[in-house]
Amino acid sequence: MTEPVLVFSRPHRAPGEDTYVSEVLASGHVHGDGPFTSAASTLLREITGAPQALLTTSCTHALELAGVLLEIGPGDEVVVPSFTFSSTAAAVAMRGATPVFVDVDPTTLCLDVDLLEAAITERTRAVYTVHYGGVGHRLDELTALCARRGIDLVEDNAHGLGARWRGRPLGTFGAMATQSFHDTKNVHCGEGGALLVNDVDRFAQRAEIVREKGTNRAMFLRGQVDKYTWVDTGSSYLPSDLLAAVLRAQLEDFERIQAGRTAVWDRYAHDLPSWAEDVGATLMHVPEEAEHPAHLFYLLMPDHEGQTGLLGHLREQGIVGTFHYQPLDSSPAGQRLGRTPVPCTVTADVAARLVRLPLWPDLTDADLDRVVAGVTSYPGGPRS
């Protein structure tokens, strides 16, 4: 009998989801900013340590909201890594500003701090750093550089919920940070996100207004004004309480989710080094100062042929692995809308060699046996 296909990712189901969604439907308060939005936001603040957490309909919208709050516009530049999802740069371009692409560090695949200062000009308004795989990288140096140059740091923390750098949670280093709750993330509500606001004096009140269609509705709900009205630019970034209900259940299950994902990550890290050395591959690196959230596990094959070869080899055995981001600096939109001061050679190299392995918290020991056997049988047959 042929074994079922082992998928790359499967959304976790948390206890309480069905109950909470039923409660929302029964309550009649299905739109946003209901009790489940409040509960999920509180849990998110507790996990991240951020003073303000505003749920959004996606991480993309949270990035766009950050751009509005920073008042980024035409003529401005924002530094972003080339090795990231398109949303990081698209949110900048949506404001009429120019994303400036900088290469990544070859050990962590995070923004290369050594290359950053040369990319900063008098037009630079912000740096959008990405914690790839939820791994922090030289954040003390990064924050110091941004402070010295008088530019804001925004953390794209889509991968990094629960991760830390030198004991401090990712998402608390920049003026703002964004989270993703897409169903491929550790914690999800199908589609969703959040904006974490750390510089509350500058951004907290306006963030509520912009997120709520430019109105002061949040102040009205707190009883601070007797009516709410249009007071600023804005859009509708608020998710339904149905999504917040699912997210609350997921966040309440956070420790169990993380334990399951960590067990998978640790199994790969334990079982694959000898094979990697034999074939010339490199396994995911986590600096000593970083605590990662087991969001993904990747390996870098020696060349592009190795990447396609391993992915095809796994596919033949019913195992779905995948590559990851394609360089934004050389993408059609990146070339049209962005600027690249120095060629992003590391990004181009790792994009052509990176392979991600299946990782979700409910993988069984038998599933992991299959993946490990599939990887280590490439190339040349099973190893003794």
C-alpha cells in the first residue's frame, strides 16, 4: 500500500476553536474589536512583551499600517533585505517610496548589518528587518546603527513569535513590529496579522485611528468620547471577531504548539549533520545569542542541482519539501520599483540552494522517520 503524501505544512487545530467560534456567532458581535479581539490581543502582548498589539487582517496590512504611521511617501527610501517575502517591499512601494535592497548574512539569512550603513542615504526613512526563520541577528548593532542615523527600525517578525535575542523577545527592538497569523505560521487564524507598537508615545493613538478607517472609534468604545468621527487617513485593517476567536484558541495553546515544533526541529538537527557533511550541505544555523521558535528548518545544498535533485527525490517518496524566497532585487517589480546599491549575491546563491523540510507540531515519529530516511537516502541510496 502506498503511503499517503507527507505534506510540507498543516494548520494546527487548537482546543477551544469550535467553542469560541460558536460563541461569536451566538453573541451577534461578529465584527472586529469584540471580546475575542480583546482576549487575543492581551495574550499576544503577554507573549511578546510589546506594550500595544493591534490585530490586523494580515501581516501585509500590518506592514502597510506601519508605513502610514511613519508617514513614508514619494521620495523616501526604506531598506529591506532582498531575501524576504514580497510584502516587506510591496508595503513600501504602496506608499510611493523606494525599497532599497540589501543582501543577507550567509549564516543566518537575516539582513547583513555590515552592508546596511552604505545603503543609507539622506532619503532613508526606515529599515525593515526580517527575522528569517525567527532567528535574531546582531540586533544590538542594528538598533544602535538606526539610532545613530536617526531612522526608524520596523521588525518584520512574521516568523518569530516567541523567539528571543539575548533573552529579549523579537518584536520589541524596533519602533514597531509586524506578526503573521497565516495558516503556515506557528500560530494562525487562517489569514491574519498584528502590529506591535513599542514606541507608544509616537504611534499608539494614531495606530488605533488609522487601523479603524481613520476614525476615533476605539476612544468611543472606551468611553473617552461620546461620539466617534473621521479624524485622520486610514483604512479597514481590523479582523472579524471570528478570526480573533480562532487566534485566541491558538495563543492559549502556544506552549504545546511550540513544544511539538521544537521536537521536530531538534530531530532534524540531531539526525542530519552526518549526512550533510557527506554531501556538502549546510544545516540551518542559530547563533548562541538567539532562541528560535522552530518556525522552519532548512538546509543549503551544495548547488542548484542539489536543490532540485533533493526536492525531486523527496517528491518521489511522497514527501513535500520546498524552496523559499526568490530574490526581490532581481524580480520584475523589484527592478522596476526598487534600488539595489550592491548586487545581492548571497541572496541569489541561497535562493538557488535552500530546501525546507516538513515542519508542523503534529508530525509523528513515523512521519519524521520517513523524512529523515528520505533526506539521508539522497544521493546514492540509504546510508548504513
